[in-house]
Amino acid sequence: MLSLEDLCIDYSSLLREALIKIDNNAQGLLFVVDDLTLLGVLTDGDIRRAIINGKTTDSSVIDICNKECQFLSHNAKTQDIQALLSDKIKLIPLVDEHRKIVDFASSSRMTRTPVLEPLLGGNELEYITKCITTNWISSQGKYVTEFENSIKNYTGSEYVLSVSNGTVALHLSLVSLGVGPGDEVIVPDITFGATLNAVILAGAKPVIVDVNEDDWNICTHQINKNINKKTKAIMPVHIYGVPCNMKEIINIAEDNGLLVIEDCAEALGSTIDNKHVGTFGNAGTFSFFGNKVITCGEGGAVIFRDEGIYNRAKILRDHGMTPGKRYWHECVGFNYRLTNLQAAVGCAQFEQLSSFREKRMKIFSWYKKYLLNSGYFDVQKVDKNHDQSYWLFTAILKDSISIDRDSLSDKLAKRGIDTRPVFYPMSQLPAFQSYRRSINGVSERIAARGISLPTSVSLEESEIKDICIDILATIENFSDFKEMMYDD
């Protein structure tokens, strides 16, 4: 694997040394540095032109490198990196505020260790090629049916609809179940904004309630406190793939005549007593975005318990058209269909799901081995009869640790390690300030101290170990620094 060391050469080196290093890295360029401070970029073309103009292999690299080279900040956005990459610029040095190189980017990697990236190493290309060569690229084609059947078989569901993404899966389930204006839907404070967006787009109002401190999922005590005559549904989110207390949530719903829509965006593979999440409520929704357990690039699915609701959702998904009667619209609907191209990727991903899951379980065990034994972090509690999806390894810095989450993330970014914060509490976001909420501070603490670490299935034990060593060194060095400052 190409390392930063392979790409850097000291400014005092000779062209002869540069040629050897360029030959070894097979990238056609080097970053010219002084103790990792970027001074310029040297390409094989620069060397060739220099020799034509009279330089020798004993000339210094600093004399001929391009000092007006392109570079970006180590925390540059992915779209900014992609915009700079081209046929001419294939590698970009990523620097800190002192212009020290901390990482590099290319078309195949945005950082040394991304927090999550898909593995497209199966039949994805073959299946997409079949779509193109047969002209079945839109929402009709065999892969859509095969993808829905894969979801049926994996989750044990009878009624499955594929849709274009996870957000519309939520919206379609709400509308199909009759949730709309005048209704309230109880949602957790810790989730992604799509959960609340879907409720609002359906015409209903979200009621934001706090989560449990141990599993970070919606608090059933808070649900009970916030049920009133307007309450129509509960929308539990199996956050980070850890199942909610569905037995108690279903009991509450049945006692109060409420609907339950499970947001399983991150929970493909999560079960309770070997029963897949999403099958407990009236509907369950899934996301197949690029960073999910498996991906279609963009995509989603809804599983329904009731055949009549499923049939209604199928009509709504397809513009409100009557099945078997082309262009006859019996109601106002949506275009929420998944394309055959997306489904083809999903089918290839499903073929690899068991190996993905096995690898993620190993990654979680490696973090436990190398990181959690430090005593610096807490993680979500998973009940003994629950099984999680092992989607994204996420932990909370204990309050006793002096470094804050954002400082830790920034220092890790300078080591080429990508991280993510836990979702903001929905109750703090400007978009949702006008909606009723019942908050006691748990979500705020989780959000402030929570950090997600690299969990791509391509990672090996040695890489996880190195990540953990960097994390622990950062925490301990920061603590030593704080102690010295206090002693002074």
C-alpha cells in the first residue's frame, strides 16, 4: 500500500535519488519537503525537462521542483478534493496549518483511513454491465425483483418495496399508513435529520424525546410521557445498528392504538431474539447509501406487515398509477422507484453481506482489544438477546478524559485518520426548533463526546491497531500537556 513516506523526498536530495524513489512508488511524482513541510512537487516530467536543459543527476531537487504546486488542507471537503483531481493532478498533498504534509489524496482515496467506504469487489461491475448491454437501466428489470427478494429472505418479511433512498422509504411508509396533518409522531433526539424530515414532509409533527444513556436509543419512559390525543405513531431508530427495546415499544403502541415505523437505516443484520428489526412494527425502512451496511450508491426499502398497506404503498411509489392500467392515476403519488442499475449493485452487495458482517464483527473486536481496554471510552449497551449490525464503531469519551471530542478528531485528521461526530441532538437544530420536545440532557452528552471511528470492511487488524495506538497516544499526550500546564 502506498504510504506518505513513499511520496516524500527531502529538499537536499539529488535527482538521482528522486528518480529511484519515483521508480519505486510508480506515481510519477514526489512531494519535496523539509521535515514534512511542503516546499514543492517534483514530477518525472520536471526531471526530464531539467536534464534536457543541462541539469545532471547530481543536481538538487529543490532547484527544479514546482514551488507553486497545488495542495489542500487536511480537513478539506471531499467535493473540494474531487474538484482539484484531474488527468493532470492525480495526487494532492494534504497539509496542516503550518504547511506540514499530514496525508495525501487521490481518486481512489480521500484520506489515509476513511471512516467508512464501500467495498465493490464482487459482481457489481458485471451486473451493471448487463443492465447497460440489455438497456434495462430504469426502474424495470430483473435486478429490482431480485433485490427485493433478497431483502425478503434476509429479513423474513413478506411484503417488501425497493425505493430510491432511505428518506423516501420513511416518507412512503408514513403516508401509506395514513400519517398526515394533525398527527404527531414521537421520534428520538439522537438520529439523522431524515427521520424528522420525513415526518414533516408527511404533514405531521415530530415530538422529540430523549434517549437512554446505555443504548442511546429512544427512551420508552419518555414515549409514555408524551402520548396524547394527537399522537399517531412512534418512530424508533435503531441507532448505529443497536436494536431498540421493541417489545416495550410495541406494548406501548398496542395499549394506545399507535402505529410503529422502525427506522432501520443502519441496522441491516440487527435482530432481537433472532427476529430481524423492521419486522416488529407496521413498517420498517432501510437505507443503502454508500456508507451503509451494503450499498446501491443510493437506495432504500420498506417492509410492511400488512398486505393492503403494501399494495397502497406500491401505488404511491409509482406515481399513484393503478397496477395493470397504464397512465391511470387513482391518487396523487410519488416517483420513489429504485433503478435496475442501483438494484444490480445491491444484488452484488447482498452476495457479500455475510462476509461483510463477519469482517465488521472482527473490526469491533479489534477495537475492543486495542482501544476499549484503556478505560477511556464507553460504548452502546447491546442486550444479550439482541444482535447488532456492526455498522460503524462509535464510542463516547468518558468525562474524566481531558481532551474534548473535536480536538481529538482534529488531531487524528492530521494523522490521516477520518472520524465522524455522533449526530447532533435534533432538539438543538434550527430546522426543528418549533416542534415539541421532552429532553433531559442525555442526548446532549452523547452528542458532545461521541466519535465514530474507521469501520470499512477493507481494514485489517494491523491498521485498526495503528489507529488505536494513534488515538491513545493523542489522548495521553494531551493529558500530559494539560498536567504540565497545570503544574506550571
